[in-house]
Amino acid sequence: MPELTRRTALTATAALAAASVAAPRAAAEEHHHGSAEAFDEVYEGRRIQGRPGGHHGYAVTVDGRELHVMRNADGSWISVVSHYDPVPTPRAAARAAVDELQGAQLLPFPAN
């Protein structure tokens, strides 16, 4: 049986410590930055819905009208309505858009 050296023990300890930190952090970051969970709710009297799919990987509607959303490189989300206010999830982007619209109807976003 090979002899356990100090170097082998330290290497194994470091590897275990790194693995135990990385797994929960990755899961927390995915949840914090908006994993692709579907939602359907009434917020401030407006029906907001979201589901995986759509042009940028997630489709969001406000009262049945498409809200263009996009995920940033840092994992935050923005919408065409609240473009300069990143939020952690598509649901938060839909809520921010409803707040910004202040009762106005969402107009269609022209496709390129």
C-alpha cells in the first residue's frame, strides 16, 4: 500500500474543499440569476407569464403581449421597457415592466 505523504494529504484536502464550495455556489448563482422557471401570476392587476423558450431563451408576456427580455452576461435580466435596470429573474423583469408601464399597454417590439 502506498505511503500517505503530506503533499498527497494536502492536495486531497484542497480538492475536497474546492468541490464543496463550488457545487453550492453554482446552484445558488443559477437560482439567484434566474433559472428558467415558468411563472404565471397577476401583478398589479396585470397578468404576467414566463416560460423557457423565446428569442433569447425565455418568453415573457404582459396581458398576453410579448415583453422582449434578455439575459446579460452577468446573469441578470433586462427588458425592452426597463432596459437600464437589470434584475435577477425574468419574473422580476416582467414586474419591473409593469411598474414602468404605469397602466399603459405594452406595444409590439419591432423585429429586426
